[in-house]
Amino acid sequence: MSQDSSNTDQRRDDYAEEDIASAFLRETEVVEEAVEDGKKVRRRGIYLLPNLFTTSALFSGFFAVVAGINGDFTAAAVAIFIAMVLDGLDGRVARMTNTQSAFGAEYDSLSDMLSFGVAPALVAFTWILQDIGKTGWVVAFLYVACAALRLARFNVQIGSVDKKWFIGLPSPSAAALVAASVWTFHSFDADAFGFKLLMLLVVGAAGVLMVSNIRYYSFKDIDFKGPVPFVVLLAIVLAFVVISVQPSVMLLLLFGAYVLSGPVLAVMRKLKGPALPVG
């Protein structure tokens, strides 16, 4: 075979490989419609930066599941909190860099389902709820189902509710309550029957509160860019110091207070009644 013929065959093989690669990229490309400058355009590809944070949160949620199955409940709880931090960052990064997209919103929702729906329920079940039998896995499934319903409702209500309030307990806060409870009780070897019933109550109540109509403060109206008094920064530093002393207990108290704030404020508004007209 001549050298020219060999080179021709090589170029033909290279062209075939390039064509297959191009076809693969074309067929797997994400295409979505977006509004830019008042015009509807078709946008190809995805934004990398915010989706990296979402992928990291997804990995943390999966790590929590694996750690829970392996019996490392402290690491599982910590992984859920890491996923919570990363979940808070991806949306902020997307807004700061103007890289919001429908794909990112859907990807974030699926990541939340694993990190804040499946992972907390599985960790709680493998640690202590499985000792209660059928009631344990039913309550764990109730939490997972409520998390899915909470996320679906949140997705369809975007833009139609007051941003100052969440309708129902946010799934990251519900997951934080469950994770902090597992972390705290496990670190103190609290596995008596009373603690099993308490975890049953915590997981079940967190699930029901997610699909309730109780309002929770969203903290979205806080201006992080504006100047604040020096004492605010001092308070934040002191909060980090207090949490570092006993992280599991302090996080449990913090998120426990937030979870209770919704029902307490609802009762206070109910007792106060409607405002009387003036004049």
C-alpha cells in the first residue's frame, strides 16, 4: 500500500471520528428558549459556574446517603449541611453573574430532592427509625414524599408569592433539623426508645410542615450589599464561636428555633385577629 493511500485512509478515519463527535455534541446539546432584551431567543449550552455549585451540592447529598448506609452518621449529617451551604450559593452566583436558566432551576430542584429529601430520611432511617419497624419506614417515606411535593409546589409558585415569606417549611431547613437531630443524638449515644419516638416525631413533623401553608421568613429582603452597624459583624463572629463549641447541639437549637418560628407566628397572628378599620 502506498504512502498516499495510507494518508488518505487516515484522514478518512479522522473525519469519521470528528463527524461522530460532532453528531454526539449536537444531539446531546441543551437548547432552551430565553427572553433577552425583550426578545425570545433560543440558547444553546448551559452555564458552567452555577451548575458546578449545584453538582457539588448533589455530590454532598449522595455522599450523605453512602455515609448513612455505612453507619457514619456524623459525616452524613455534616454532608447534608455542606449541601445546604452549596445550595444557597448556586442561586446567588447565578443572579450575580446573570447566568440564570431554566436548566439550572430544574437541575437545582433535582439536586435538592436528593440532598434534602432522600438523604435526611435515609440517614434517620438507617440510624434509628428502622428499629421501630414498619412505622419507621412509613414516616421516612412520608418525609420524602412531602419534600417532593414541597419542591414541586415551590417551582410552580415562583413569581406568584411574596418573596419575603416561604409557604411551608423550606426543604433545606427541614433537612437541617433532621440532620442536626441525628448528629446530636448519635454523638450522645441516645438510642433509648424515647429518642426513637422523638426522631419519629421530628421526621414526621418536618415533612408535614414542608407541605403546610404556614409562612416562614425567607431572609430574602435583607440587603447584604448595604452598610450595616459594626455590632452586626460582631454578632456574626460570636455566632460562629458559639456554634464551634458544640456544632451539633447549636445547629439543632438554631434550626429548631426556625422550624418552631412558623407555627408560633401563625398562632400569634391568629390570636391577634384581623386589624380593625380606622375611622
